[in-house]
Amino acid sequence: MKTVLMVAEKPSLAQSIAKILSRGNMSSRKGLNGACSVHEYTGSFVGQSAHFKMTSVCGHVMTLDFIGKYNSWDKVDPAELFSKAPTEKKEANPKLTMVKFLQVEGRGCDCIVLWLDCDKEGENICFEVLDAVLPVMNKPRGTERTIYRAKFSSITDTDICNAMNHLGEPNRNEALSVDARQELDLRIGCAFTRFQTKYFQGKYGNLDSSLISFGPCQTPTLGFCVERHDKIQSFKPETYWVLQAKVNPEKETSLTLDWDRVRVFDREIAQMFLNITKMAKEAKVESVSKKEKVKQRPLALNTVEMLRVASAALGMGPQHAMQIAERLYTQGYISYPRTETTHYPENFDLKGCLRQQANNPYWAETVKALLSEGINRPRKGHDAGDHPPITPMRAATEAELGGDGWRLYEYITRHFIATVSADCKYLQTTISFSIGPERFTCIGKVVTSPGFTEVMPWHSIPLEESLPHCEKGDLFPIGEIKLLEKQTSPPDYLTEAELITLMEKHGIGTDASIPVHINNICQRNYVTVESGRRLKPTNLGIVLVHGYYKIDAELVLPTIRSAVEKQLNLIALGKANYHQVLEHTLDIFKRKFHYFVDSIAGMDELMEVSFSPLAATGKPLSRCGKCHRFMKYIQAKPSRLHCSHCDDTYSLPQNGTIKLYKELRCPLDDFELVLWSSGSRGKSYPLCPYCYNHPPFRDMKKGMGCNECTHPTCQHSLSMLGIGQCVECENGVLVLDSTSGPKWKMACNKCNVVVHFFENAHKVRVSPETCDLCDAALVDVDFNKAKSPLPGDETQHSGCVFCDPVFQDLVELKHAAMRHPMHRGGQGKRQGRGRGKGRRPGGRLNPKKPKDKMAALAAYFV
């Protein structure tokens, strides 16, 4: 019997697809990485009985990055990143050990069916999965086919079974276009970002952004927002005058007429028109026309339109709306939410989708009427050849989806019902009047058939006062004629919906990446989201865009990125060579980068006007070890210390508080130590600003505090305060936080594990002796006599935190509350010191391995 491995993009999708294909008759188990499950069942495959194993990945398996040494900002010239720096594929999330998991499940399988999402990113993940699995699968016999690709647009029984019966092959060209985009964005983005971040953060103290990033899509997106800001700033209001007339068809009623000239900008001429019209006593009807007009039903819904409406009408940011749409899709409520298509294929079961909605109290009547009278074929839209438009696939209630999920689902459903409804028809009556030589008009609309506006009431024709019945030549008495003085007003800041429209129009980003780019410019503090979801550029965003315009406008204009997107699409269609496109684009941006670096003074002049130099920012905090003068602590992101006398800047750990540490000094360089803390429920450790930026020992890396320092005698170092190997991560060491008393704790110097112990102890010290059982350092604890938990009123005890029965009830494991998951910048995994193993230079070289002590401890703590 053949074994078939099937892989979906998310665990929830794998479960739904397996349930449909096995008709609910499957067994499930957790995979070795804990995040993915494996669902097994028996069925037939290509006419033979087969054993199926359905599992998933969690998004991308691999990510592109530079090889190790090119990730150092200090040692690498950013210009090298364009061509010299080699890249490598790394695991996107090393903790998930996804490659190992796929290989374990794929070993011994005969065939693989790829159920990844059917878009370019999905095709790319297909090949990441194949790279992991093919080496361990059984070798095919002869020309036997072993790789299959399932194409589907929704998680419904019909669609999934149909996909299983019509398996295709993965598309290498689409996967290559994603590889090209990843490499371009990495090389171009990193080179510009590293250069301008280092240049400006070394000069200015109040930029309030930890990264001054550049992105080939992100920067033109910001450009649109700043362009609108500039229009607002340069706008000069002009005064104009409007002639307004009112006539009285009957005694009690009055009708306001619009002037055919609309407005004039000269006061005297406006006054002249007013004087001429005031001489007339009556308004004469010159013509009456009636026309039946049609308001077209909407085109079928694609991603960009959904994001626009979500932002403008539902008040949801694009990133948030996309996350909700993906959740609705994985739960089977809607079809695939990433699509550029607004045209339904001929064989699409519109009636079937409509029947699902026949019992919802909000639109049941409309749906039942459509089903009995016959539906209208949706308007012919654009067919991008990807997925059908976004469609509700099954009925739902507000209680099921809750909050934003229901609001988005309701809109998608109403939009779908509207696409198969009739157009809205109304009668427009236009009456033209003359008052003296001047012409005025009055328009009225009456709905004859509401059509789709029944289900989308916000599109309905507004109710207006009905116009009087009249004919050509009729005269009406004039109620009043007056001159209104008004002013032209500036445009408002761009809304997210308007920005999405501009990005789509100029080809910036894809339907999948547009929300990410908008989110990025918000997170980088380049724009702020004001009321009505309007995007207002910050000082930093404005200065950056003006600087790009000054140096090289193409860096911020949408034209060059739009051309690159077209090239990437040609790769996807197999009409362009991947390597040539990559080489050509990188060559252009490399030249632009060199010109940008040579001309950076132009942007610097603009920065000088808006931001303060480092020396003028911050408050004095700790003394410099070189000149012994006070260094200033700059709180604005990224927080750092600056010595204006030596003109040196020292980076610090982010997302926490920094204060002086008892005026103690580092024994190596005489710098005053500072204490970083993530809050009372988190962890804290001292650090030397100089050592943090310039590691003093070979086994240390940049960004290590005293809790990772291997100095053999310093009282704050790992050698003196390290207790034992972390109970959760491989490389971490639990280090005593000597500032934490009386609520004593030790914290891992790699992960966020915190162990609380010996509350109310008077003193806790790390002993030079180690435990015989587990090689952890022993701890000497002094309790106050009144609060001692020790037996027999003792106040002192020395023992192992992990093994000593006296200490067992006094130890409690927690996870530190971090302000942000990335509480410390940029370190990867480092080979650390295990429990006892090299914990201090005098420690044993080959400690005894505890008898599965870690598992027992973790179970005990949790």
C-alpha cells in the first residue's frame, strides 16, 4: 500500500481538509514540533488503495538572510550587500524545527500532495516543502509521478474533493518570482536602512524611531502620504461667491435652485449678477426633462476592495482586516481572501452559495426572492487568473463569529448578494429655470426599483423632496435671491482606503503585501493614524521623503517599483529570466545607493532643521570610563547613552527602563554600570555600556549584559552569580538578580524564564560550591528571624535550589512579562554555558548528566 504525504499551509486547514477527504474517519496525533498535527486515514489514490498522512507547515518554512558575518552592521559596508554578500535560506522559525518535522513525517512516503494556498507565496512554500521532504521519500520507479499540487479556492466539501480529483503540478516560475522579490527587498532594503540608520542616529537624538528603514515598496507608500501633506501645507484658500435662489411653487413650500455658473471668484461680478437677477419678480420654467437612470450593482469582491471598505466603513486597519479574513477562510466561512479577480467563472455555483444564506434573518427575504425569481448574472469584471472573487461559502451567525469577524463576514455576504441582484433604477427629473438672463437648475430623483440597494442600504438613492409638477413656460414667484461667500478648502490627509487605491493604481505591492507596507510605515513612526483612519506623516516621515526627492526622486516615486513588479510578474509567467531580472534591478539600485551616499548631505540639511543633535538631547545619567564626565541618556527610540566630550554613542537594551546601578563601576573599563529592567514582573540585569557594545572576551558577543559576562572575579558577572542551566532553553543559565530582594529571583540570561524564590529573605548569595547531583551552584540564604520558613526557627541554610528538599516549596517558576517579545536587539542563538558546565572558569569540564533531571524539573515547576 502506498503512503501519501499531504501538506497544507496552516494546522487548522490540514484538519479541515483531512476531515473532508476522510469523511471524518481519521486518527490524529501531535507532530514532534508540537505546533502541527498529523491526521491519518486510508483511502484510494490514483486508483490504488493508499495510506494518507495529512499535516501542515506554519506559513513559510524558510526565510532568506545574509550569511552570518554580513549581519554585523559595524563590520560590513552596506554597499557590499548588493552583490558581494552571499545569502542563504534559513529556517523561518527555528523553534518549530519544521524541516526536521517534515522529514520525520515524509520518510518512507511514496507520493506528496501539496495543499498550500493557491497564490505565488503558496507556490514558493511548495518548493520549500519539497526541498525538505524529497531527499527522505522513497525513490520513484522509472518515470512514476510522485509530486502533485491541489488547486482550491475554499474549504468546502465540493471544492476540496474536486481539487483531489484534478491534481496538477507546482509552478516553478511563480515560486521563482517570490524568490526574486525576497532577494531584492532584502538586499536593497538592508543596504539603505543600515546606512541611513547609522548615519542619522549617530547625529540626532530625538528621531524617536529605532530603525530608519527604507523599502522599495514601503518608501513610495510613505511618499503618497507626504505628497498629500505637502498639498495641504501649500494650499492657499481662495474666496468665491455663489448665487442661491429659492422659489415658492406653493404657499408653504420652497425649492432651492442651483446656479448653472456654479461660482465666480470676483466679488464685483458676483454683485452684478445678483443685481440683474433681483430685478426679476418670477422664475420661468425653461425645460422639464425626465430620464430613467441606473445605478449599477457592484463588481464581485476582490482583496483590495475588501480592504478599502474595511478601513473606510468598518474602521479596521488593512493588516487587521486581512487577519480576520484569513481566519474566516480557514474556518470555511468565506473563499480564499487573496485575489485580484472580480469575475466569476462560468461554472461557479452562485445559486448554491446563495442558498446557504436563505435562513439569515438580516437578508433572508431578499435571498428567497432572488432564488424564486432567478438571479442576475454578476457583471463581467477582471479575470486575473488566480482565485474566484471573495464569496461567503457557508451561513454564520453573529454569535458564532463575534465582533469584527461578524462585521467583515456581513459585509462580504451583503456584497455577494448585491452582485447577483438587479441594478437600482430611478427616475431623474431636471427642471431648468431662468431668472432674468441667468439660468438655474433643480434636480429630483425617485427610486423605481431599489434592486441591490435593498441589501446594501448605504448605496441607496437619498430621499429628496419631491419636485412640483410643472411644464415649460410656467412661472413661479421668487422667495429670495442671495449671494453666499465661501472659501476653497484644502484636501484632507489620505485615508487608508485612498492610499490602498493609489498603491493599486501605481502597482506598489500586491494584494497580499499592501497591508504589510501600510503597517510598516505606522510602526516605524513615519505616519500616525488619526481619526477616520487618516494617515498623517510625522516630522521624520516628511523629512525622509523630502530628502529622497532632493537626492533622487526615483527612490520615492512609484515608477521604478512599478516597473520592477512588472518584471516579477513576467518571471511568474515564464517570460523573463530570473537571474537577469535580479542582476539588472540590483545594478540600478546599487548605482542609486552610491549616489545617495555621496549626496546624503542634502538630506542632512533637512534633518538639522527638524531634529536636535545628540549632544543637546537627553539627561545626564552615568559617567564615561574614558573622560569621567557624565554621559546623557537618550530615551527616544532607540534608547542609548551619548558622551558629548568623547563624541561616542553606546547602544542599550530596548523596551525597558534604564537607571544608574548604585554608582558601581566595571573593573575592566571604569564605566559606571546601569541597570536594565522590563518591569516588576519581568527581569532585570546590570550592564556596562562599553562592554555591551565592545565585548571584552572572545566568548562574548555584542549586546551581552553582566549576566552573560565571563569575567572570572567581577561580582556582577555570570561567573559569580550564575546558578544553573535554564529549565526551558538549551543554552541559557539562570542568574541571580542581586537587586531583586526582598522578592528574590533568578532569571535566564537567554529566554524569559524567571524563578522566584526565598521571598522576604534578608540575603541571598551564590556559593562557590556546587551540587553533587546536578552541578548547579549552591545558594546561601539568610532569613529574618520573624519570617523564616526554615524548620526549627533556623535563619540560615545553604543548599541547591533544584535538589534541596528544604528549598522545594520556596521556588516558583514564571515567565517574564516583557514589554515586547524582542526585548533585546539582534542576537541570534549563542552557545551558552549549561548547568555547572563552564559556569565559572573553575567549574568541572565534564559534569555528570542529570538523570533526565530537566524533564522532571520542568514538570515539577509547571
